[in-house]
Amino acid sequence: MVKAIRVHELGGPEVLKWEDVEIGEPKEGEIRVKNKAIGINFIDVYFRKGVYKAPTMPFTPGMEAVGEVVAVGPGLTGRKVGDIVAYAGGPMGSYAEEQILPASKVVPVPPSIGPVIAASVMLKGMTAQFLLRRCFKVENGHTILVQAAAGGVGSLLCQWANSLGATVIGTVSTKEKAAQAKDDGCHHVIIYKEEDFVSRVKEITSGNGVDVVYDSVGKDTFQGSLECLKIRGYMVNFGQSSGTPDPVPLSALAPKSLFLTRPSLMQYTITRDELLEAAGEVFASVASGVLKVRVNHTYPLSEAAKAHADLESRKTSGSVVLIP
């Protein structure tokens, strides 16, 4: 038996229960991993609340972890006991001391990157990678808007986009977060509680608007984000921390011939090659110093409920990691 967080009913952080679970031995194509560090992501909150539907009830949440391989399924080559590996995305179940994973879903972690850093950057980093490199290819000379610029993904988006030569505008909720966003390469920081971000973006861009908006906030910012775009601009909504956006009539995109996408990492790392390329680029960017990973908060795995409560009440910035 190992300890894990289990969800028996949907709801607030209090539904995250610390329990014994049986996980069994790895079958063909699988490995058993003893987790060293577990990344928390807003998608975990969506599953806990029922915004996204978990495949089973009860379930163990979590989509990201780094650990040591402790058992290998029959006939499996390329992975061995003692390897340090990371995974992000599916399958769900990382809020556990140990878990069974398909060997095809894990990537080797370079020795230069510690488990806590790797667990805090894998999912958020691969998300930033596909958003900047594939959803809309950010290049030198582009102007971008990052909503929630001090959040886990937002922080990485700002740093990475800055290194690509883009002008980065970021929105944050507090002066402290504004200082972090500046440090992360934001050229213009808007404290949205103090000023209207739409009119400020228009001012910064001399009325032209931005090439792309990366919006993980959803309901509260969606309409404003659309208004910030230039002609033929890209609206990339990749989360809804404030709630699901209201439906958008297609006609709303017509006046500026806008593009709208609602992407998910899982569809951008379908093949093993895509996964290795995305993870490789993230780890290389950390190693080279392009990405500074801010692990501002760590909690014991048993206190996942407190971590969720702090995340939802915007008490956190940067990455949040659970330690088994």
C-alpha cells in the first residue's frame, strides 16, 4: 500500500483526502515510479471541481511528477530501475507516493536539473513551449499580451517570449506580482485592479493592438482580451481560472478577422517525438538560463488541500510543488 490523495466527491479543497491505495505491479509497457516531487496545476482544480470530468470516481488527481523508476514491466527496454524520469499530461494520478505509468509517457530528466525544478516546469514549460512555438509562432518584433503574467505558465511565457525578441505586456493583480513580471521580462505590466487593461494595451500599442493574447483566466478577461487584438490577431485561451467564458458568436471575430483557439497540451504531445521535442526544449531552456523556474511554494503531499486553497485564492505565484 502507498499513500495518495483521493477524491470521492467533487467540490472544494476539502474533498482531497489522504488515504492508502493499492497500485500493483507494472504490466507490459509500464513502469512503477516512486515520486520525488509533484507539480500542481490549475487543471487539477478543474478536475476536483468537475469542470473537467475525471475518467473514474473516486480518482487520484495530478498530471505531473518526477520520480525514480522502482520497477519495470516485462519485456520493456529503454527504461531501468534507478532512472529519474518526468511526465506531464496524462495519465492522471500523480498526487501519490508511487504510481504506475506507461513508459512511453515519461521522459528522462537531465542530471543537471533537480526533481523539484523538473516537477515545477515540465507541464507548465511544455505548455509555454507549444503556445509560443506552435499555436502561434512568436518571433522578433511581435507584441504579445499575457494574462496572469505572474502565474506558473505566465511567468515562463514572459521569459521565453522576451528571449525570442517579442514585446511582452503582462497583467497581474498586485504590486508584488508586477515586480516579478518585470523581472520575468515583461516590458509593460498592467495591474488590472488599478487600471483597465484594454485601454492600457491600446495606449501601449498606439491603438494597433497585439499580435496574440495568451489568456488562462477565462470569463473575467475573455472579452477584453479579444478587444486587445490587432487585425488578424490570435486569441489563445488555454484555461479558465475565473470560470468558463461566455459563448462567442462567430460574428464577434469578423470585424478584425480574428483567430480563436482553445488548445490543450495533450493534443500537442500526441506522438513520442512531439513529447521528447517539447520536453527537450524546456529542459534545454532551463539549463541555458532562458527560463528561470520560480518554485515559490512547496507543501507536503498530505497537505494538498491547503495547496489548492492557496492556489485558488491567488496566494501563490510561480510554481507550486508537492513533496511526498
